[in-house]
Amino acid sequence: MKITILGSGTAVPSLERNSSGILIQNQGTNSLIDCGYGTLHQLLRLKITYLDIDRIYFTHNHPDHIYDLVPLLFAGRYPGAPREKVLEIVAGPGFRDFFDGLLKAYQGWLTPRTYAINVIEQDEEIREYDGLNVTTKKVNHLPISRGYRIIDQKGRVAAFSGDTDSCEAMVELGKNADLMVLECAMPDEQKIEGHLSPTPAARLAQKAQCKKLCLTHFYPPCDLAGFRDIVEREYTGELFFAEDLMEFQL
């Protein structure tokens, strides 16, 4: 299982950090965790197009996590290179109504003509997708927000929070994971409700005993040099600060 950070930023435009998006490649399939703006351009840098994405796991439906779904669907209608294979979308309960409203708002311009979209609402449960064992739990952000625990055929485990505040559900998703990707939106002194900052992120990861921790989703006030000292006081595993196109091979 290969994991690539496509976007390590937030809703604030940045030339260095695109909005939230992560690519998971496993046995010939390409899946996304979120699809914030900038995701499609980042995929092109990896020679992956809108035709190559098999599945998108959405953590929630805020614009910085979902915006590039619109151009992806619009591109799929391009007569010169139409999408043909099914696109699967996995998200929390309530997403189907949101998605139907999105298609209605664009008055048919996003509706597929040459392929099908399969929307799966996954609550707090375990399902299999192309050989990947996927557990979802509700995390502390929005009612629709879900974190993911993904296990590949070799037993390698990756966990993804999306946006969340501290919660036991995320600890469970990240338990003994080979890699846990947690958001860390702001410095401790500017912490926002519904989001993590360095100290609670470090404590969550330490409680989960994940082997590698990758922090991401950085707003401009974040000082990563200062964050390292703070996180390493609490977390004893291997620490990474996400950069766009950073790769992990599990």
C-alpha cells in the first residue's frame, strides 16, 4: 500500500500546500481520501488522471476536502476522453442527499453520461473494497465526519482522521497503525473547536501507539519547527510533518 499526500493545507490558498487530499495505491487501484481543490493537478504530476481514480473516501463535505469532486465529474463528461469505469464514493450518512443536491445545483452538467457513480454511505462499520479492509468511525467535527482505518492484504494499517478534535474513536482507528495521518490545524494557543493542535494530536497518537505519525492540514499560523518539540514531548513514535507529494510505502 502506497500513500501519497496530495494536499497538506487548508481552505486558505497557498502556493506550497494544496487543500486536503491523499492518494492510496494498492494492487492496481487508485483511491482518494478527500478531494480538496488542487487534487486533480497534483494527480497529474503523478501521471494519474480523472479517468484513473477508482474510489473516493470522503471524511466530510467541507469545501477544502471535497471541492475537486466538481471538476472531476465535469471532466468525466468530456467527449474526447469520457470516463467509462464506475466511480465509487464512500462517505458518512447524509452524503447521498448532499451529492444529489450538488448534481441538481449544476443542472445536469455533472451527471455522468458514459459511466455510473456508486455512492455508499458507511456509518460505523467495516467493509471490503478491492481487498482493502476499511473501518469507519464517527469523529469529532461534523455529524457526517468519519475517520478511516484501512488494512491491506499484508496486514499493513493506515488511519486517516480528516478534520477532528480529540476523540476515542480516532484512537481506536489508529491503534497500533503503521501510519496515522492526523490533522493539526493551528498552534495550541490558537486551537479551534473541532480541530487538533500539536499537544492533543500528540497525546492522541501516543494513546493509539501508532508507529508513524504524519501531521497535516496546516493553517498559516503553524510553526512546524516549534511543533516538533511540542509533539515529541508526548509522542514517542516516528514523526512526520506532511508536505505535498510526500510518500509512504507501507
